Amino acid sequence: MRVAVLDDYLNVAKGLADWNSLGAEVVFFSDYINPDQCASVLAPFDVVVAMRERTAFPASLINALPALRLLVTTGARNNSIDLDACRQKGVVVSGAPGDPLSAGATAELAWALLLGLFKGIPREAANMQQGLWQTSMPNTLAGKRLGLLGVGNLGQRVGRVGAAFGMDVVAWSSNLTAERAKEAGVTMVDKQELFRSSDAISLHLVLSARTKGIVDAECIAAMKPTAFLVNTSRAGLVDMAALRQALARGLIGGAGLDVFEQEPLPADDPWRTLPRTLLTPHLGYATPENFAAFYPHVVSAIQAWRDGNPIRKLT
């Protein structure tokens, strides 16, 4: 049995689980594999381990891997895997959960970005290192409006922190009701009002055919010139070209982004030098505790499949 462990950017996978217990050849890939090379690189492997959605597995790739019999993804779901193609080919897909206490890590990162933008921390920290002193006046949060797109688990966590800061927290999603909004401790508004009136907007929707591009050019154009947009969910929720143009022209206050259309973001990508941005490399879920749980669960999933009793099946 040959096992490929993908996208181990931090070179930590080998030391976080007992891979030797598999009695297999395990190859760790710390570098991102270009999509047009995936088929040739992964062709010899019976088992492939995907780190969340870093590498996509569309039907074209699934069908191009002759040896593939098991695909294990860290996390409980992976929208980048074509599960129908796996079923048709007889490939088992299993999940490998992370640390329950890290469930709010993405909400924590959203607030790191929000605070960084509101308080101008990256700019002031850089100016301090250049010998400067007090070059701006940081914004207060109390009395400002925080708009949430989506009030599931993560949206509610972000909303509670906003309320603790004295912010007016409003929310919208296509299936949100006034009753559910009240239970979540937020005020329901329509989508137009949320973008028009919020001082900061944080995205917490699952990317799907229904939500793709839900933050379109019209939404971005409606934002206040001082407002911030934070996205720790998925880049596909946003018209990134419209957002890039708004930031370049100074039409909104700024954006905090943890997710991008292409990941890893190329070193020369224009996003890296765009003004009014605070960027992080998809850190939302990347906690030490999550990774320490992911990989032992991966090994147990491979062992169970090898023994004829697959666990945590997604197909």
C-alpha cells in the first residue's frame, strides 16, 4: 500500500501520528502540487490524504488515478472532492475530524482581522519599526454596526464578541428568519441594508452553487467608504475582481482576507501588494490542536479501511 499525504506545508504530519503502524510506504508532500501535475504525481498511490480543501479532487482527477482506492480528508466534509465521481469509481472517502475546542478558531481569526483593520495595527507596527510615532487615530468599535453574512456557529461566535464590544450586530442570509436571528442575539436586516449601513462585514456562509458570488459588485459598491470587509470563509463568496477594484480606488475602508481564489497565493500575486488589505494565508483552521487531531484520525481511518471496516465515510 502506498499513501500520499498532501499539502503538508509546515512539515508536521510525519511527527503527529504513528504512520509506521500502517505498514505502508508513506510519502509526505510539503509543496503544493500544481493541478495539471496531480494525475501523474498521484497515479501510483492507493491512498491519498487531503488537507481540507487545499487540493481539489474533481471527477477528471479521480478518474485519472488508476490505483486510488481510499481518499481521506481532514475535517468532516470537503467541498473540493467530487463525491459522486468517487462513488462511481468505488473510491471510499473518509473524514478525519479535528479538535472540538478549535471549532471557533476561524471566528477568532475573523476578530484578529477586524481588530487589525479597526485599530490600524499592521500599519502602526510597521511605522514604529521605521522610527515613526502615532501616525493615525484608531477607530472605536462601540456604537459601530457589525454585519454578519450567515449566523451559524461561527457567525454567532463573531456576533457575540461584537456585542461585547458594544457594537450593533445585524445579520442576513437567504434562510434567516426573525426568530432565528433573535435566538442568535442579532437583528435581521435585508441584504441591501446590511451592506449599506454596516461599518464592518464578516462572511460566515458555506460556499455552494447558491452562495457563489453572493457578495457581488453591487454589494461592494453599496458599502460605506470607511467600511471593512472580512472573509475567513471562502473566496468564491465574493466577486474578487470587484473587491480588488474597490480597494485599489479607495472606495471602501479595507479588507481582511484569509482565503483566496488560488491557494497558496503566488508570491507575485497582485493581492500581496494591494493597499488597504490585511492578509493571512488561510490560517482559520490551522491550529496546533487541530493538526494534532487530524493526523491520528487519518491513520485510524486508513487502518479501518485496510481491515475492511471503513469509518467516518463520506461516500
